[in-house]
Amino acid sequence: MSSPPLPSAAEQPLVEIENVDFSYGKRAILKGISLTVRRRKVVAIMGGSGCGKTTLLRLIGGQLLASKGVVRVLGENVGALDREGMYQVRRKMGMLFQFGALFTDISVFDNIAFQLREHTELPEEMIHDLVLMKLNAVGLRGTAKLFPSELSGGMARRVALARTVVLDPTLIMYDEPFAGLDPISLAVVGQSIRKLNDSLGATSIIVTHDVQESLQIVDYLYFVADGKIVGQGTPDEIRASTEPYIKQFVHAEMDGPVPFHYPARDYADDLNLNSCAAKVAL
């Protein structure tokens, strides 16, 4: 009997994380995490603050190295790459940082042109046209001569999105792209992420707390808690899930497996029991 054919490069996952551990010193952040991101999909990674979502993005981008397990991006073992190999893989990535992280002292146009000038040898005429093309894609071609301080929060995020995709990356990562946005700006940014991903034929990973907007635009979701994957599924599966953590997170319920208090000693042990404040607190 012949062996089944191996999947082609187009069918292989773009990102594979296998049994990954990561710690900051003695504090364990990720504990045996495994997840897969398939090509041309938009995938969300959700969870409470400090659960390791942004750390996962840094592992994928090679800013951090796993203490155990394997992180593969575009078929490459990130932990085994040398400096040159890592830069080659990063050339195929785009990153939208939390709150945009635009350069404040240069114009919108120059913010987007920066990567083209740094990483290509394109003539200025072509750079000009490419920048305006990306700005037009996010509806902000008219802001080219403005400075970041002259933009609203939602506009700045869309400019940052144009900068993220100016080199037509294969993988686009978003760190809390909806944070601090009003409902209209949030919807515009969300739909822009989906449309740009599809038009570029890219793959996107979104780290976010915004459940409802994510359910409108993503293909698959992973939920992280206590350094582990505690739930996953398509938007329809997530909406219908009765798994306690997912249900609490999706419906913003106060009672559930996610505690309000960070682990600590007994309250009474931390107080000076002879003080007036301690007696009132107890």
C-alpha cells in the first residue's frame, strides 16, 4: 500500500506551536501550549490579562525563544534560526502594535513609507504610489500629509494598519487592535482587518479581548488561561459552547472559573492586625 501524499506547501499550516513552555524567570507563562494557524485564515487568541497572549506573538516573531517545544513559522523552526534566517522570516511578517506605535515626528506618508525605504530599493515614485494605495485601502488617502497628533484614535489605528501591510506580508499579527476605540472605529478597523487579509491572501493572528467584534471577522478562536489552551472553535461553536471558561468570557459573567483576585496569601496574614485599618477591613 502506498503512503498518502504529503500536503503541499499551500496546504501546510502557516504557524505551528507544539507543546511550548515559556517562563519569565521562575514565573511560568505558557505551559505546554499547542495551536495551529492555517493559511489564509484569521485566527483570534483570547484570554484574560497576563495569560500569555502577547508572549505567543513574541514567540512567533522570534523576539522570545521557547524554553521547551517548537514554534514553526512558514515551515521554519524559529528557535533554530540564525540571525540572517530570522530576518528572512520576519520580512514575511507584519505587526500592528497595541495603540499603533506610529512615529510621532514624521507624517502619515513617511510613517508608511519607512519600511519601503528601509527594506527595499524601490524608487521614490513607486514608493509614493504604494503608500497612497495602502492609505486608500483603509480609507485615509487624504491624511497623507498629516502628523499622528492630528489623527483620532481610530484613524491612527488604520494608518498603523496600512503601515503593517505595506510590504504585503504573508503573516499579519495584531496586538489588541481594538483597544480604546469607539464602536464605529472598532467596526471599521475590524472589517479592514478581514478585507485586507482576504485581498492580500494573507494569514492573520489577532490577540484581543473584544469577543463580539472578533466573532464577526475571524475563522477560528483559541482561549488561553493559566498558560494553557482551555477552549477553541469556530465562531458558531464558541457562541454555542457551554464550557465554563468560554461561557464566562464570551458573556462577560462575573461568576466562573476566572477569579477576580490574583493568587495571594491569606488577607489577614498580610495585614497588621493591630492597626485600625486592619480591624475595619476584617
